[in-house]
Amino acid sequence: MRSDLSDKYDLRVPRYTSYPTAPHFHGGIDSATYGAWLGGIDPATELSLYLHIAYCAEMCWFCGCHTKITKRYAPVAAYMDALWREIDMVADALPARMTARHIHFGGGSPTILSAEDFVRTVDSLRRRFAVKADAEIAVELDPRTADEAYVAAMAGAGVTRASIGVQDFDPKVQEAINRIQPYAVTAQVIEWLRRHGVPEINMDLIYGLPYQTLDGLIDTIDRAVAFGPKRIALFGYAHVPWMKKHQRLIPDEALPDTQLRWRQYEDGCRRLVETHGYVQIGLDHFAAPDDEMAIALKARRLHRNFQGYTTDSADTLIGFGASGIGALPQGYVANVGEIHAYRDAIAKGELATQRGVAINGDDRLRRAIIERLMCDLDVDLDAVAGRFGADGAQFAPELASLAPLEADGLVRVDGRKIAVTEEGRTLVRAVCATFDRYLKRGEQRHSKAV
């Protein structure tokens, strides 16, 4: 991207993994609301399940997740007791034993669990939900804490996908973010995954890290590709020290400036697409051409949820654990993030919902527009509005506000059809923000657009 445009559009906007976005959740949605919403779900609805394992053995200074550090297993065991109880409580609140077609373990670090507790968790889900035979079961995996017994337990429990956190292979960068992960450690875990039959492997990389160079990032990409992952995520480091105090341990002067950050993103994307043959998915995901995510993109049936880009089309996502977020037909819900408060609520027999937001017809329409922009990089406003019984003409103000981006060659507007150009791909979140009617309510602080 031209330097003048990278400076002009150095914006802070939401990542749009939901709409309305999380800063607009409020305390008016509580456990009683959530219980009622669960009971009102159509029993024929297929579910997606997310489990937040809110502990890590060590704090990575770049981390933006809800997690707590522990060197002992006792707190983890107590947390899992609460999470298993929450699974039962949610299942009891639902109108039937409902079907689950996608399960995702995130964190924190799911690999902090013992192999026995991981298996028990999957067994609990299978007992309370009708998990489909072809369900995707995905686990975020930290190679530093995964041993072979854990990997074997994952495979035996039916895990189909492991997302391996790498970030960067450069030792200097690893030291600066407090994540010492030698290349050999990552290689060993991947060998175990393949030996025990976990079929799909993703790798997560990050640009914009302290002391990260262009050459170093390209080297990391090349070494990651050599493992043969079907999917690679290239995320931009979100430096939000006002939200995550441990990020203050990263010196601002070690971070790449705006120009270098843009070059890292663009050069990294070109390396993955032009050199290694991956298909770019939206803003920051890449998939092999024969991967289901690339196929879904081509068929225009890609989706986006709290885990990012996904082939999971379930309308209802149930979140478990401290800070777990759910998306239901009626709206969004979020559990309390503080672990002791979460455990206390569950111990009292209450769902741990602390906040959320009910959604209306306008929210659903705008969410659909934003999702298509994020996934397809284009949208026909009349077609989407028509599915909701609405008129695309209502978006005349939003179309007018796109004029500066159109003048800069970042979008093309044809009537009420919007297409993000290849140069504008990096700013798709800024295009989406045009349709966000909540964004200017209060001064929310978000991560950079790229």
C-alpha cells in the first residue's frame, strides 16, 4: 500500500468477530436472561461449542486473551470442576439434547490440562450433546506444554484439528515477547500429531512484534510452511497496553512503525500466496487450495465468529468457561472473566453470564453485511437487505461515506454493490466500520486496522 494511504488509514477499528462488537455488551444481560434464551432455542438447531481454558503456565507478553498464570495444577482442576458443572447447567437449560457439530478448545492454553481431564471434558460434551460423527473438534495447542501423552489423548478423543501457536521463530523476538519456543519443540509436537493421527494442522503466526524484521518474518513463514499446514493465520499484534497491562513489558520503541508494519503484512501475504500457493482468506487467514476453508471461500459460504474465519455455519455458539462468549439467536452473552467469580457463580448453581446484548432486526442485517465484506470482500446491499425484508436504499449515508475510500482506490461502488479492491483488502475493517451504528457511541479503543 502507498505510504500516504497507510498513514491516512492508520485507524483503530473492531475486528468484527461479532456485531455488535464486545465493547457494546452491557450488564443488562444476566444469568436469568441467558437461561431464558437457552430455553427458547429451536431444538432442531445445531450448535457450535467453545470451551475457554483460562490458564497458562507462563504469560506471553503479547497475549490479549483472558488467562491466568499458574505453576500448580490444583487451580486448573478446580476450574475444570466448575466448567464441567457449567456444561451440565447449560445442557439442562436447553429444550432438548441438542446436536453439536463443531467443538473448539481455546484459551489461555488448553494444553495445560492433563490428558485425563481433556478426555473427561470431551466425554462430558458427548454425554450431554449429540456430537455428530463428522464434527470438527479443534484445539489451540501450545507446543511448550503439550507432551506426547496429551497429543495421544487428543487423537483418541476424536480431535480433528490442532492450531499450533508459533508467532515467530526468531529467538530475539521470542525473548522480547517472553515466549521461548525453540524450533525443535514445535517440530516435535507436529511429529506427534501426525504419528497419532490428528489429521489437520493449522499454524498461527504474528507480524508487528518487537524486534521483528522483514527478513525474519519471511524466514518464519518459510519454516512454518515446510511443516505442511493446511491453514496459516498471520495475525497483526494488537498492542493494547491500556487493556492488557503485561503488554507494558514490551518497549514501544521495539515495535515496528506504521510503515514497517504494513510492509510486514503485505510481504508476508505475498510470500504465502505467490511463493507457497496458499489462498488468502479475508484479512489474515491462508488455506491450501484443497482445504475446506478455501473451498468455502470460493463457494461464498465462509463465515466469521469469535474464533475468526471459519467454515462453521452454526447459528448458535455456546461458550463455556471464564470469559466464554456465546452467540444465540436472541443476542450475545459473555461469562464473567475473573476466574474466582466464575467459579463462585457456578457453585451457587447460577450461569456465569455477566454481560451481553440483545440484537434486533437492524443488527442482524448489518451483521450480515459486515460478515460478507469480511469474508467475500464484496456485498450486494440490495440482495442482503432483501433477505431481511429491508430496502438497501436505507444505506445511502453509508455509501456516501465510502467516497474517500473509493477515491483512493480502496473500494469500488456500483449502485448498491460494494467491492473491496486488492489494495483495499488490508482496510476491509474500515469499510465494515461504515456500517457499524454503534462505533461512535463512546470512545472505544480498538487495535489498529492492520
